[in-house]
Amino acid sequence: MNVPALRGLRFYVWATGLCALAAGGVLLAPCTSAAYESDQLTARLQPPRDISEEADEHANLLLRRAAERANTMGACKADDARAQELVAGLVHREMGGKALVRAPGAQPMMSFGAYAAWLERAPLPKASWGDRADLYGSVPLRDNLLLKVVGPSSTVQLAGVLVGTDKIDHFWVQGFDYYQRSGGGQDPERALAWGTGTEWGVWGVRSTGVFSFSDLAANHAGYRFYTHLLGPTSPLQRGDDGCVALARPFHWGDWIDWRLDEVLNPSVYEESLAEDIRRVTIADGQGLCAGGRPLLGPAERALLRQALTEIPAYASAAAPRRDRALDLTDLCPALREVVGEVVGELGPRPTGS
């Protein structure tokens, strides 16, 4: 087994808690959460309808539950700082409590936080790939065990954004990690440095070979949610009696944007994985990136140009430079032309050949 595959196996054992190894084959049964990728490229073939109404409703149900629990635990009498800390912890518990989900097809059980698990289980429109006709379905086992065996999370549409359910866990779970590591928002740079490090480490490059800018954008969006808790823009606020209640509905559109879409905000791949992805995007499957396919409209092209040229406020300086990134725009002719439109700003980029 080569280095990328061995690394993926080691990570899978560490991150998921491998429950069983069957003789003569591998039986993977995750016990805790794992690092998943997602696929908004293939999802563009038949985009699922927007499920914001249902998703907002469920989020509000869980937020009310968190508020009620906070009040029974003394939030009504606590000072503002203690009340915010208590509510943040209970929201994290409601949204991020671990749950196993039966994956489509022959994939093993997948572990998500409670809210993302609900999205995966609910009979709502989503793009899933039980047949493994996804972006990572043809990755050889020797290159990456995690991507090959586990596969991507589903993609849903929230507030007009195609987003992997893994990003929802990043919002609720890693967003809370940011909140804690920053001292409740006092040291945001510390949270950004830690989050960027996780993408270079076991939650990104060291496990799947992917550095996801969208993961970091989701982390930061969740961080903003937690740091704004009980403030004037927060869904949860304190009343005159000090008790916490849902004062205004939660809407995903208030907290996420296009940066959570991994086509518009491309991930950076290790070289060996990039070769595998090029075969899928150009030679195999649906020919997603074949020349002439109207993959992105004018508005989306403008957002992709913005992602490639902006300095991301949601990542530290340790993130890969976008002018040297081996990403989807290098591997997909239908996107490469967008890079050509900004080449003067970016400078030379790899050709992916």
C-alpha cells in the first residue's frame, strides 16, 4: 500500500474509531466523526431544489430546545458572558451531537453531527452517490482509501447555495471550536490559525489529500453565529427576565454564502489526487468539464473570479496561495477559461498537465 493510501487508512482508524476489521476484507464502521469531502460539481448535473424552508424550521426547533435547556440550567440569572457561554455549549450539543447515518450504496455508516445527520436522513431533495458516480468515485484505493471507500457527503441547496452536508457540521461543530479557541471571540486570529492548520492536517490534506477553502468558510460562518449569540442579530436573545428565547427565526441565508460551494470556492488537491480527478472531469463519467458545457453562468463566473483573487478573511496566511493552487480550475477546461480572465491578476498558474 503506498503512502497516500496508508495515510488515509491511519487517519480513518484514528478519526472514526474503527469498530471492526473483517478477515479477508475491510468492514468499516465509524464510531465517531470523520473528515468527509463533498461534490458540488457533479451535483450541477441535476441540482436539488432549495430546502431552506424545511432546514430553517428544523434549526429553529433545535435552537428553541437549546434555549429551554439553558434556562433550566440557570441562564435567566446568569450574567451576559456566562449566559452566552452556556447557550453556545447547548446549541453545539443540540446541533453537533454525534449520530450515525446509513450511507447510500455499499458505503459504510457515516458519522455526522445531529443536524447534518438529519439533513442526510430526511426525505428531502439532495444529491447523493450510492453508485459512486461522484467526483471521487474513480479514485484508486492505492491513492486514497478514505475517498474511495467512504465517499462524499450529500449536497443540498440552502439559501441558493449548493453545499455539502459536511459543511453544516463545520458550521455547528468547528464554528464552536473557533468560538472556544478564540476565547469567545476575543482572539479570532488564533481560531483562524488553528482552523487552517486542520486543513493541512488530519481533517484535510493528511487524510483526503484536499485542502478545502469551503471548510474554512463554513468554520468561520459558524464562528460568527456563536460569537453573535444573544446579541441584537442573534436568533436567540435574552428577555427582560434574563431568560433566553428564540426572538427571531434562524435563516441559513443570514449565515452562509457562495463560499461554501466547492466549485465557486475551489479546494486545492495533492498532485496524485489531482491526476485522478482530471480523469473523472475530462475522460470519465458525465464529461462534466468538457469544452462547451455551460457549467457556470455569468454571476457564478464572477464569484469564482472573486474567490481566486481575494485574500480570504476566513483563513490564515498559512493557506495555499491561490495563484499556485492545483485546484478544479486547473483540471476542468470549462472552468479554466475563467482563470484566463484573471490571469493578469493571478500570475502564472499550473496547467494541470
